[in-house]
Amino acid sequence: MATSIRLDPAVEQRIDQLAAQTGRTKAYYLREMIERGIEDLEDYYLAANTLERVRKGEEPVYSSAQVRTELGLDG
């Protein structure tokens, strides 16, 4: 799927320089950045969403004692 984005000129210049110095394409580095960064973005935004649900009382919260008991870790 083809996608287009606008980059800050300074960022685009940095990618251009990296590509020129390494002999790889800009597309290669853009794919790398997306693939390496997507997990961090998912973690952040999903955690923020869960936190918001907790604050609204829409998400259950358990104490560490409850979790230990449920998992049978209290001996």
C-alpha cells in the first residue's frame, strides 16, 4: 500500500543524508522507523487508553494480594 506523509524539512534532510551515506533508500529507513516504532506507539496509546478507563471506573483494578491469591502464589 502506498502512503504519503509530509516530513519536517530537517527530518527529511537527516534521512536523505543517512541514505546517501549508507547507500540505502529513504524508503528503507522510513520502513525501519515505522516497524521499530509501532510497538512503542501501541504500548503507549493502549496503556493511556486503559488508564483512562481505570480513571472512569470502566476497567477493573486488582491489588497485588488479590493477584497472588488468584494465581495461587500465596502459600
